[in-house]
Amino acid sequence: MSMLRFTFCAVTLALTVSARAESPEIRRWSLQDCIQQALEHNLNLRIARYSPEVSLYNLKGAYGAYDPTFSASGQHSYAKGGSEYNPLFDVTLPGQEADTDTLSTSLGGLLPWGTTYSLGLQRLYDTEGKSFRFDTNVMASVPRSYSTSGGSVNLSVTQPLLKNFWLNPTRLRISILKNTLKQSELGLRGTIMNLVLQVEQAYYALQAGYENVKVQESGLELAERLLAENKKRVEVGALAPLDEKQSEAQVAARRADLISARRDLARLENTLIGLLTDDFAGWTKVELEPSETLKAERQLFNLQESWNKALTLSPTYLAAQIGLESQGIQVKIDRNGLYPQVDLKAGGGYAGSRPEFSGVLGDIEQRDQPSWYVGGELNYPLGNRAARYAYRTSKANYETARLSLKQMEQEIMIAVDNAIKNAQASYERVDATRKYREYAEAALAAEQKKLESGKSTSFVVLQLQRDLTDARSAEIAALTTYNLALANLASAEGTILERNRIDLELK
């Protein structure tokens, strides 16, 4: 017998240790804790952080259009001419032979005001050759070696005077990419703001889920207590068996409601955790519990002030303003295409030529063989329909963007107005549901005393218990709705980061 008792104790101890080992880690976090965790580990935010980085790389890459280009080429060539017949002496002279080494280099590029330039060493060559002549003294063809070298240093500049002057496509494209960078930064800010809103919404929902579980537990406790009391009354004949069955049905219903509430709580917890982490599997043994309770703090609203905030802080609206500016730049780009291409061209340099290669660079240095030119070039497509209709299209797109911005402004104002009205109504509903719950508690307490004195029925008490559970649930829903309304208003105003004391600096 003692052995069986020892075995039973050992098994009980093992099960207890196992249960403790598998018990979840409870993390009681505030809303600020959850927001901080989400800002550091949310996957969607981590992805969005790359957008400004990519836009910055694109902008820096666009400046590469102004990087000078260096080029160099060199070659060795051999040429042999055909033989030549001399009828006077009836001889055939071999063809001329030449070996030539050539080198060319240049450094050129584009300047921000549309100027193109090129500075280079043009065809620096050295030729070693051999020709043949007929020598009457020896009556035979005699070879003669020769050497010649040359080259020049030249600078050429082309300056547009109409099309591509100052507002050239490269310069304007950089302006658009600067705006794209600003838009991507605003997009990241909007993603962060939306994430904070989602965390707030999920946190309030989780708070409501925990409170609802407590309400259902309390409802089940009331139903079980009434069932126990009714059983005693049935046993002494003070109550009909039907009342006991009604109480049992109520207990079963409350237990089912509690199971549903706990299931909903687990789902709400997963929703919040999904926003907080990039490793959901690591949270499988964690139970996240709000450390704050639902409350309703009265807030004063100013519609005009909220409108001003929304139109100066909303990332979506600010990005749309920048988009309109970019469309205006596109209009300038297409208007540039209407102008004729009128270019001023100028250039010059110094050349050198010597029989020996070493003297060419000396000639160039002495600048005894100068050359220069100045002139112009005109190009204009007759009709120029492609450019004209591209310009009209960009103007139409600009007008569309301008009206869309106006429409967005109106939608923002409507959204803010609706959010304020919703918050005001939600606060009033909190007060109404609180009174509803207080009245339900008082009614149940009074009816419970009447039942104890035999002046009421179990059916009425059961109904009042259901009413109290509904009243508590309604109060929780009202508190949740009010807090969500404040969060949605802050989101519409663009102040949700300030509301949560987040100082955001994008780098």
C-alpha cells in the first residue's frame, strides 16, 4: 500500500514539473511596449525601410550623368602598296610599306546647364615606312626608309541656346528623383503611422478580449451560484425541479460563451503578436497580456485645428503635393521639346608634326600650329507633332493631379469631421453603457433578495443575470470603440505619432 502511495506521489510530481516546464511565459506589456516592439521587429516596416534607401541610390545614380567620361584607343597598323612599273628603264619597283602606331584619348561629359565638352589628344601617330626608287647609278631599285609623326590636342564645346538650355531633361529628371525620395520618406512615415494605428487597434481589441473573458467568467460564476442555491431549494421542496433545469441550462450557456470568449481572445492575441514580431514561432510559448485597462479620458475637439493638422501632417496628402510638383516638372520637360535645337559650337587646339615621334609633343607645347572654329547648328522637326502632343498630355495630367489633390483635401476634411463626431458619440455611449451596467447590477441584487424571500422566480433572476452580462459586455464595447475612435482621429489628423510620444527622425 505504501508502495502504491509512493508511485502515485512520484507520478503527480512528474506531471507537476512537466506542467510548469510547459507553462507559457506571461508578458504584461503596456501599449507603449507593444509599439516599441513593433517599430523594431514588424516585417512590413522592415520591408518599407528599404524604399527611401532605393530612392536615394537612384538619385545619386542620376548625378552620374555629369561624370566625365575618359576614353583611350590605340592600334598598330601595317600597309603595303602595290608595285609600280617604270617603262623607261623597264623595271618594276616594289610597293611602299608602312608601320603606324596610333593613340587617341579624350575626356568629355555633360554640365548641368546642358553644355557638352570634349578635351582630347587626337590621333597621335608615328609611322615608320620604306619606299623604293630606281637608282641609275647602280641600275637597280634602292630602298629608302622614312619616318613621320603627328597629332593634336583639341577642345570642343557645344552649348544649347534654346532646347536643353538650363531646363534640360537630365537636370529636370534629378529634380523629379529628389521629389521621389521625399515621397518615399513620407511613404515610410505613413507606414509607421499605420503600423502604430494597427498596434493600437489590436491592443484595445486584446484589452476588450480579456475584459470579455472576465465578464463571461463572472456570468458563469453567477449562474453556477444560482444553480447551487436552486438545488438546495429543490431538495427541501421550496422550488420546482423545472427551475433547477432552467439554471442548469443557463450554466451550460454561460460556459459555452466563456469558451467562445477564450477562443476569441487567443485569436486577438495572435493578431497583435503578428504585428510585433518577425519570428512568430518564437512567441508560441508566450502569453501576451495587456498591463493597462480600458478607460475613457474625456477629450476636447476643435474641428478647424484638426483640419489644419491633417493638411500639414498627413503623409498621403504631402506626398500628393510633391507628386503634383513632379508633374509640373514633367510639363517643363515636355515644353522643352517644343523649342528648336539651336547649338553654339566652338573649339580649337594645337597640332604638331615631325619626322621623329619625340618632337610632336614639343611642337604641341610650342603652340606653333593653332587651329580653332566657331559656328552653330539648327535642328527642328517640321510639324513637331510628337513634342506638341506630349506637352498637351503632360498639361492634362497636371490638371488631373491638381484636381485629385483638391479632392483628397476634401476627403481628408470629411474624414476628420466624421472621426470627431464618432469620438464624441462614442464618449457619450461610454457614459450610457456605464449607467446601464450599474442599473443591471442593482436590478439583479434586488431581484436576488426577492428570490431568497420567495417573492420572485428563478426565471426572472436568470433573465437579469443575462442582462447584467450583456450590460458589462456593452460597456466594454463602448470603451473599446471610444479608444479606437481617438486613435482613428489621430490617424486622420496625422498626429498619431505625437499621440504615442514617438519622435520620428528619418535618415
